[in-house]
Amino acid sequence: MSQVYQHLLTVFFGYCAIMNPLANTAVFVGLTGNLNAREKAKVAKKAILLTFIIIFLFAALGKTLFHFFGISLPALRITGGVLVFLIGYHMLHGEGSSLHKGSDSLPEDVAISPLAVPILAGPGTIATTISYSASGGWAEIFITISVFALLCAITYACFICGQNIMNKIGKNGLNIVTRLMGLILAVIGVQMLIEGIAGAMQAYT
């Protein structure tokens, strides 16, 4: 398996687990329950577009941010690994991570907060994006952005069909999907942590 193809699969499953379109669809349905179909579509479009812009900037400027703040790749991988693992751990136990929750008092425009930030473009998603894009060259950056765009399209489609999806899979189905995604996310977090520690040991020994 080529390195580029392996990177593509890793990024896809990583984003799929951390964004968890089905679980976030349940959140979307809950936040927009009092809106009509046109208003829901407007909120979904705005949230997804803002999310993509945020992640695009972090993917494209990842290495620049490293140099500007004097951050090493191992340090980011260790921090990102911890964040991603914690999110996956809570999902594995059927709980929502506080890293993916907004405030109790929701603002009027839910598309910006809490949907775009921190639910879709939360700390775990941002850390994962920088780790994936900064670990290689322009090919890795392009793959990271392209895969995230695909996940955004899938999430948007889920949001638009949100109520129908929730009616079909039910609460038990959603719990199963969330726990499976949590397991995948926890493993990805541990892998990032291992790579970060290995890189730090190599750099400082």
C-alpha cells in the first residue's frame, strides 16, 4: 500500500469518526427542531461552510503556525492524541465529550455556535487536521482538505435528511454507531500519541 493511499484512508476514517455525521445529525435535529425546512437548510449550509473554512485554514497554515509559535510536530501529535482519545473515550461509553458541546445558553445563530464551533470544528478536529496536513507535503495537505470536504458534504446531506434518518435508525442504532466511532477515535488518538512520543524521543536524544 502506497504512503499516499494509506494517508488517504487514515484521514478518511479519522474524520469520519471524529465528525460522526449520524451523531451530529441528532444534535442538529435537536437544535433546529423549531425551524421550518427552508430555515434548517440555511442553518446546515452556513454551519458546514464555516466549518470547512476553519479546517481549510488550519490545514493550509499548519506548518506556518508551527514556525510562528515554535511548536514541534511531536508536541502537536501528543496534545492532539490526548484530545482525540478523550473524545473517543466518552463516545465509547455513550457519553458526549465536553470538547464537542456548546454552552447551555445557545445563541440565536446556532449555525456558528455550537454547530460549526465547537461541534463540527472542535479542538479534536483542528488538532487532527494540523497533525495530518503538517506531517507531509502538499499532497498530504490536498488529501486532508479533499477528504474533509467529502465529510462535510456527507454531513450536510445527513443534516438535510436529519429527521428521516433519526426515525429510521432510532436511539439504539445511534448509540451503537456512536460507540463504534468512539472506539475508532480512541485508537487513532493512541496512535497519534505513540507517534508523538516516538518523535519527541528521537528529536531530544
